Amino acid sequence: MNLFEKIAHTASFIKANSNTIPKAGIILGSGLGGLTDILKVESEISYDEIPNFPVSTVKGHSGKLLLGTIGDTSVVLMAGRFHYYEGYSMEAVTFPVRVMKALGAETLILSNAAGGTNPGFAIGDLMILKDHINQFPEHPLRGTNDERLGPRFPDMSEPYDHELINLAKKIARENNIVVRTGVYIGLQGPTFETPAEYKWLHAIGGDAVGMSTVPEVIVARHSGMKVFAMSVITDLGITDVPVKITHEEVLEAANAAAPKMACIVAGLISAL
Ligand code: HPA
């Protein structure tokens, strides 16, 4: 099966197992699974049951696809994503985005945990992505392009939808949530960065750095979806004395910020 056929096959399996026709797709990052609390679940499908889906391996990432509603809006939600550092191909990492689009989702909302490279940031800050810098060693659109999925040379002048960004800022203001806006740099990981790398990432224009999101955003834009993404700053790279970072601390900081994130995502989804 080629990619187009695989997407169609997977989408028809999901349609056979769920009555939800999603308007939006949601992909939750490390420690941010609590966001599923705001979802009224209509059907739940384990990743390992879904044909062509890779299986999630990282602690803190549960592997299931949830379909249901947030407010009055139908959504499909990935609780846990596939990371390039786990060894998956870029096609596998971004495959669920293709499937979401095939199910009907016109908007993709993503969250992630990220390290702060902006010296003005604090742990626990929320950052709305206004742009990104792709530093992954492989591009998700490398290879033969299937025009049925999107154009050979996709425009990237507005990767993150301005209207959704403005709406998220308004929702944050109304709920007394402080949000920052910035540029996310996506790297393959799985090491956190060295002190010199954090400084370099800041010097090239990054406010935050992480190991996800960028591949999924590229594929969503390729397929014509609108995108909104938000980071929780879980650690700080630019410090006077280097501070050790652990995955557990990342999860803890992300968990602590999850309710604020949920509030903004719920507001956005309800407005779609
Ligand atoms: N670097 C890369 N990925 C991350 C970080 C970081 O500092 N924090 C959470 N994910």
C-alpha cells in the first residue's frame, strides 16, 4: 500500500469504530495528558489496534486515540505522540496527522513540553508558538510527493494561524492566564541540550526547544490544516550555572501547567 492508501485504510477503520466526525485534531505532549479531562469521550481506540499506527513506547505517553466532544465541537485526540527519537520514521511520526485530516479535521492543535532558551522565561510559563525553526535531520515531506495529500513545495509563511493565536491570547486574558509568544526550535533529541547549544538556539532566534511538534505541523500545513501549538516551559537552558534536567522534572512542570493549557485549548476548540 502507498501512503495515500494506508491513510484511507486507517481512516475507514476508525470510522467503523466511532461515530465522531472530528472538526479538529489534538495532539498532547509529555505530562499534558490531563487535558483529556475536558473531553467527553465517545470512543477510545488503543494505538495497537489501529492498522498502520506505530505503538508508543515512552513513559508518560499513553497510547490511545480518543474521539468525542469538547463543548459542542467534535474532536479526535491523541493522548501521547510518536517521537522521531524513538526510532520511528518521519512518515510514522506524522501519519496520525494525515489520518486526522482524512477523518475530517480541518484544524490541528498541539501541545508540548519545551526547554526555555529565552532568558526572560520562567519554568511553568506557557508559550504560544508564532513560528518554528526546523532542526530535525530528516524532513517529513522528503520523497515522492502525492499531490492528493498536498503540494510539492508547501508555503510556510504562516505555519501557525494568526486568528487562532489572537483568540488564544484573548481567552488567556479573560482567564487571567499569562501567556508568552515565541519561536520553537524542533531538534531530534533524545539528549537535552548542552549549555552552548541552548545559547546557540537562542542566538538563532529560538525562545524554546523541544523534540516534537515541528514534523506534525509541517505535515498538517502540507495537508491544508490550520495549526495552533503551545509549549509549557519545563526547564531553562540559559542559566549562569548549568542545571541538570531530568525527564521526571519535565513531566512534573508540564503537569503543573496542564490546567491552564486545558482552559485555553477548551476555549479555542469551543470557538471552532
Ligand atoms: N530540550 C529539549 N526538549 C525538551 C526540553 C529541553 O530543554 N525540555 C522539554 N523537552
